Amino acid sequence: MTPRHAIASARQAGFTLIELMVGLTLGMLTVAVITQVVVMAEGQKRTTTHGADAQLNGALALYAIQQEAQMAGYGVSANPAALGCNVRYNVDGTAGSFTLAPVVIADGSHGSDTITFLRSGKTSFSVPIRVSENHAQDGTAFVVQSSVGVAPGDLLMAVPVAPDASNWCSIVEASAGGTTTSIPHAANQGWNPSASFLPATGYPASSYLVNLGNPVLRQFALDATAQILQKSELVRGTGAWSSAQDMHPQIVMMKALYGKDTNDDGVVDSYDRATPSTNAEWRQVLSLRVLVVARSAQFEKDAVASPDIDAANRSVVWDVGTTGVPVKDALDNAAAACHTGRQCLSVSLSFLGDDWAHYRYKVYDTVIPLRNRLWNS
């Protein structure tokens, strides 16, 4: 018998090499597309997140400055004739001085400004107290019409009738043992140094005292290297400035201008950075214009284009209002026309390095009326 040979039916078992390669290629393309979408989404998320952080820090920095500016001059500018007076003090041998003005702008680091605010820290009230009798240089008590509101330990600023280089303002500390018409300030203790600290002519009748309580002399400055807005203040116990306290990060520039009324009509008609040097000039200062520039921490692959950025000059554009009001910066450069009916100042950011344009910037600007100055004008 002839044996039967089973013929196995041909059937496909598995994939061919070509099919595997095609599938692998399609899978890799799919992964690449998904990865690209995720990367782009993550980049946009980081840009948005870091941009929001910069905006928040910029807004908070400007708000902190605005709050201090609104209180500036409280209790210390009641008599406009005293503005600009040189205020001297001496705390246990540590001497210092400052200008009797609600706000003083000075140069800071990397082109930024520092802004110093002054106000009384008396929480109840701060009414000027008129001196009734002449107070000699070596006197240890002021004879006044009324000492209501003065407590031992309060710091008082003595203001002469006509402040000048020889008749400055002085800070003394009220001592215990006062009466309704006498405010003692015992020598050689705390804020009361030797008699030679006061002007040679002392303080004649009709001079006045300002009860500062615990005076607030606070300064805002920028650590441009660390990109942090900082503040410091005069410490009562030592008469020295405190260490700088970090406030808001991602701040790369802070600029300020004095708003001045040069024709005495009660309206600001110019902005500049020139610090007044006379009483008449200080009386012109009615407002403060402040610029804060915040930068995102996110580095962008491509240079960022923005209306606030002048890439050619490596600077930001500060819109300072309509062309009808003259504006000059610290270098006495006048603002130039930038938009329809507007004018701008150029604020350099060249210190930030060659990659400065690969970050996003937000410019904040505001005008703050010095209301205590206005109320007492």
C-alpha cells in the first residue's frame, strides 16, 4: 500500500520584516509628534507661569512703593517753609542727617534709582507745637504753649523760624518730668547729645516742634544683580540704617521722577529727576512718577519682540504721558515722541547681559500724588 503524505496547508504565521519596519516607523513618527506637542505645551505653560509671576511681582512692588508714597510727609510738612531743611540727629555718638522732604530720589545701582520716604510714626496725631520762649543752644527743655500729645520717649523735630545753613532742624527725645508747658530733653542720653549739637543760636520763640513719635525714614532700592527690590529703614535704637530686606524678586529696574508745579497753579506741569536744592524748589514737588520693570525668569529660545522693548538700544520704552508736559530723565535727556500724541523715555537694560532680549519684560508706571504735601500747601 502506498503511504499517504499529509500536505500541510500553507498559512501565514507572524509579520514580515517589511511590515515590522513600517509599523516601527509609524510608531516613532507618532511618538515624535506627541513629544513635540508636549514640549510646546510645556514651553507655553512655563512662559505663562513665569510671566504671571513677573507680572505679580511687578504689581506688588509698585503697590508697596505707592502705599509708602501716599503716607509720605505725614506730620513733617505742615509748614511748607521748612521743606528742604537739613535735619540732624545724633544717637549715642552716631551722627546722621536727612532732608526734610516727603520723598527724595537718588542714584542707585546699574542705572536704577533709590527712593526715600519720610513721615511721622505718631499713631494718634501729629500737630506742630509752637515754642513760646527762646531755647538756647545749651537748653534742656522747650517752653511751649501746650505739650498735649507728647509722651516721654517721643522723638521731636525742632524746626527754626527760618531754616538755613546755620539754622538747621534737630531731633531730640522727650524726657520724663515734663509739664503742660514744658518738654524736657535731658542731655547726653539716647537722641539727646551734648548742647553743641544744636545750632549756635538755638531755637528762638516761634520755632516749632513736630512730634515724630517713632519717625519712619524708609528707602526702596534695587539689587540689580540679584534682581530683587529691597527696602531698609532708619533704626531708632542705633540711628543707623537697617540691613536691606528682600521684598519682590524679578525686578530689574526702578526709576522715579519728581512731578513739579513750576508756575504755582496747583497743577503738575513738568517731570524731571533734578533733586530740589532750595525751599522754593521743594515746594514745587507735588507728585511722584515711578517706573518698575519686571522680568520673567523663563529664557526664551528666540528673542522676544514687544512694544515695550527697544532692541536696537537694549532698553525698555517708558511712556511718560502726553507731549504737552515736559519730561526729562536723570541725564537731562528730554522725552521723545513715541506714539500718537505721546512721549517716551529710553531706560537702558544693557547691564543684564547679551541674552537680555530672550526674556519677557513687563513695564509698570504710575503717578502718585503726595497728598500730605498737597493738603498742607
